[in-house]
Amino acid sequence: MHYLDPEQSVYSFSKNHQPQLTINSGEKVVFRTFDCFTNQVTSEADLVTTLDFSKVNPATGPVFIEEAMPGNVLKVEIHDIKVRDWGVICTLPDIGVLKHRAETQTKIVAIEHSQTVHFSEDILLPAVPMIGVIGCAPAGDEIPCGYSGDHGGNMDNHIITRGSTVYLPVHVPGALFALGDIHASMGDGEICGTGVETAAEVKTTISVLKGVTLPRPFVETEKNWYTVASGDNLQEAIRKASEDMQDLLVKNWDLSATDAFLLMSVAGDVQICQCCAAIDVIARFRMPKLESLPRLI
Ligand code: CA
Ligand code: ZN
């Protein structure tokens, strides 16, 4: 078992970052993470407007995986996510679906045993810890951790949780994988711009798959397959995620492109990961693991 500490983190995905850890395919790594503000918020008096924004969205890593080469797929199994006993929820002046109807505010909430979020004395909700930022270095210029793309990044996809497996395209030798921005709870869309932001410990197994390629991130849960795509607008993100799923169904379920389209329409779902920021929108396409049909990866 390898351990990485929060201080071993980066603020972008880049082929030029020095690895914090080198492993072989199939090894287990525990990522200890800061919260998305690098723990700068410690009380409700700390508004986001007072923070150093060069220190937002850290990702712990990167990890260099010996066998990983461009064109491979990195398989990351999420075994467990333990979160801190408190989290931060806040509004940001320029971000969020209801920003025109909100004050800039910071709310600190208690999180009990990684299981229950105390939104207020009366409002308790289940904690379902998830990973906001997860990805590999892109082939080209560095991409700040606040952005998403074909490399992964800030996808804010709440199905990336305990028990999920994330598959990412490898673009550079070693993959240079990192993750961070854990939320104790977050709804689809992340409409105010934050989940319950918290520090965490994420237990993973990281493996390299040869002989398979993916254009963009892909996620497996117990019952579903998900393609994930970001775009400049919602239509673009939905189109890319749907095309990726169609391609996988044509290849693995022996369907024509049109039949795959029909099946996706009657059995699958378009879902929104994140739509709070002006910079990008992330969507996913959910396809259930239909009985007797082969795996998609
Ligand atoms: Ca995020
Ligand atoms: Zn976050």
C-alpha cells in the first residue's frame, strides 16, 4: 500500500509535473487530499472572496504508473472514501444557477463518520462521498484542475464514489494520475458551485489496460455503465457522451449505429454532472448493465 499526503499535490494536470510516486500496474494507493480550497476556509467568516484562488482545486499526485503508455486505459478502482468530520458549502459571486438570487455565504457543516451530513440542526442528509477532480495529464498544454476535458479533471460527477471504477485515457508515458476535490455530498449539476467540500482519504487500486482505448472518461458501477464528456455548452457535452456510448454499444453489443441509438433512447439516461460554471458543462450517459450482454470495457 502506498500513501500520498495532501502536501503532495498539484493545481493542474501537466506532462511536466514531477511524479510524487511511481508504481507498477495493479498496486494500491491511498490519496490523502486537501479540500478544494486547500483548507483555507476554517470558519463561516471566511468568504470565498477572501481566498487565494491560486490555491483552489488541488489534486493529490501525480502518480507515475510504469506500464502506462499513450493509447492505453488507466483503470482506477475506488474502494473507499473517508472524509473529514466537517465540510464547507458556499456560494461564489460569479458562479451558480441561482447566483442572482443569493448572497455570498460560507456554511460549515458537521459530517458524522463519513455517513451523515448535518446541514442544520433539523436537516440531516446521507453522506455519499464522491471525487470531484480525477484525471491523467493531457498530451498538450497543462490544464488547471478547475477545468474538465478528455483527460478527466474537474468532472464533479457524483457517481464517482465508493465502489465505482473510473477508466481514463492515457495521454503521456506514466499517465501522471491525480485526484482531489472530495465532496461528502453533491447533487447533479452542483448548482451553487460547491458540494460539501472536505478533505479525505481515498483508497484505490490503479491498473493499466492494454489493447483498449477510450476517447474520454468512462465509469462503471455495480449496475451501470457511464460515458462522461465535457463541452462548452450542454448540447455539446450530451452529444459527445452519447456518441461515446453509441460507439461502445456498436463495438461490444453487436448493434448497428441506429439500433444502438434506439436502445439508448429507450433504456438509457442523459444526466448532468455539473452545470454551475461558465467555463464548461459536464454530462454523462447512463446505460444499465443489461443481463447477458457483454462488458463494455
Ligand atoms: Ca469541483
Ligand atoms: Zn469541490
